[in-house]
Amino acid sequence: MGRDIDWFKVYGLAWFLSGLSNSIYYTYSRPYLRETLGLAGYYAVSLLIVAEQAPLLMGIFTGFLADRIGRRKLLLLGLLNSPLYLLLGLINPWYIPLLVALISLNNSLSGPAGLGVVLDAVNRSGKAYSLIAMAAALGWTFGGIVPGLLKDVIGTYGLFLSVALLAIIPPILQYIFYPSGKVVYRRVGYRELFRAISLTKYLSLSLILSTASLSLYYNLVALRIYDEIKNLLVFGLFFSSITALAGALMRPLAGYLVDKSDPWRIFVISLTLYLFLDTAIYFSSGYIALILYVTPIYPFRDTATTILYSRTLSRELQATAAGLITTSTSLAGLLILILTPLIKGNLYLAYIIHMLLIIASIILLTIRKYKTITNAQ
């Protein structure tokens, strides 16, 4: 029993460190490109976002690969990220998106395997997943303030070096403390991949639409709020650290409700709440809008989505479930690239599209629920 507790605690530490390193990279990479490349930095950041998102399209296949050959075999691939992060502070900034694409491709290999291990080992428990996710969220919370505190002390190279060093630890911990006695392995067949896609098609469409909708709307809302309050310190505190901390603290409750109720119901309720919250944000301004912005609905949506995928598929296909989430999220990023030039920064248009896409997501989830009930009869 002690060993079982140990693996869960160690994996929690690994996810905390991953969140910490990812947050430092994410928080600093954007302003670094803008500062070093001037106006061209905005274009470089756009390339960076594509580099981060596009390789994750492979998630569905790499997740299945992990289930087929064994998840543990892919965990140590995370070690390859460390030297790539180190190079970010040494090369011409224009080459950073290329290296980030390699990092993202590697994450598409090791990421679904790691999440698949957790979901399988905890037998698809919402509570257990939420605790692991809370560790990552806390790491993200603290990582967001590191560049601002240490940039003048250790410089750009020092920040990317810290990311590189932190990135070494999680894959090693996950490999050494792999819970072999608690996971299920069977060499899954290719037909099971196609069946998994079929079983989750409505869920995936709902996730793609809702993720793209929320990301697009909240990015524009953040810019409007900053223009209104004109206080970078307060904006940064709320936009990054307080938002992440509020989300982390709500994770255990989200896991409890998903286990107590039904992940489908929690997913639908969270999307419905976004309709009301985001309308209130649109019609408010300044600090009122900023406070509403922090409202932590995301943990409920994320936990419900993850566990819904997890419980739809067998324990032998948990990395595949994680890969489906990764691919859907990546497709949402590509949808944002399509919608952005159409909206052209118009918040009203973004709000209307946002509402329509959230409603479409709820309809897709309802269709899925109806078909599930019909097939069970």
C-alpha cells in the first residue's frame, strides 16, 4: 500500500515540475521574441503558436502507439526536450519556432503515454486525476512569476537553462515509479483505434468547438480588459497567477463532482455556465470584468472531458483517450487560426461566434448522450 501511495505522490511531483517548467517557458518566450525582433516579433509569436499546436495533431496515433507497445517505453522520450530548451537561449530567435515544433512533436509522443498511465492506474477516477492536475496547475501558477523575478538576475540563457533542468526530472520520475502492478496492458489492435475514434466522435467535435470558442473569446477579452485598466501589474497578477491558482484550488471539487454525478452532466453544466459568465463579462468592464475573468469554470470542464474520454474507452486504451484529447485540442488551435482573420479583433463578432459554438458543443454532447442511451437499450 505504501508503494501505491508513493507512485501517486511522485507522479504529482512530476506533474508539478512539468507545470513549473512549461509556465516559465510560456510566460517568457512571447515577450522575448517581441523584445528581440521588434515588430516582427508578433509574426514570430504566431509561428510559435503554430509550432506548439500543429505537431499535437499526432496525439491520437502516438497515444495508440503507447497503448500498443507499452506506455512506459515512451515516457523517457521526454528527456529529449531538455537540450532543445537549452538551445532556445543560444540560437537566433527566428529559429525558436523550429525547435519548439520538435519539442511539441516529442510531447505528442510522451504526453499521452504519461496521462494514460495515470488514468489507468487510478481506474479512471475523477478525484485522483483532479489531484494530479492540481499539482500541474500549481506548478503553472508559480512558474508564471519566475521570469519577472529572475530575468534581471540570470538573464535569458539562465531562464531557458532553468526550464531545461526542470524538464529532465519528470520523465525520470515517471519511468522509475511506473505503477506496473496497477496498470492493464494488452497489445491492442488497429481496429480498436478506429472504434475509439467512432465512439468519441461527438465528444471530440464538442471539445474542438468549445476549446476554440473559449480560447478565441478570452484572448480578445483579455486585451480589452488591459486597455481599460491600464495596469500591467494587476492585469498580469489576475490574468496569470490568480486565475491559475483559483483553478488549481477548484480541482478537487471538480473531481468529486465528476465521480459523484456524471462527467457528461458536469461537462454540459460547465458549458452552460460559460454562456452566462461570458455574457456578463462582455457587458461589464474594467475591474468587474477582470474579477469575472478569474471565475474557475475550466477545472470542471477539463476534468469532466478527460474522465468522459477515459470512461468511454477500455483501460487498455487510456493513452489513446489522452491522445484523442490532445488531437482535438490541436484541431481547436487550427480552427482559431481560421477564425482569427475573419473576426479581425471585433469583440462583438467574437462574442456572437463564441455563443453559437458553445451552443453547438452542448447540442453535440446531447446527441452523444441520446445515442449512448439508445445503443444501450
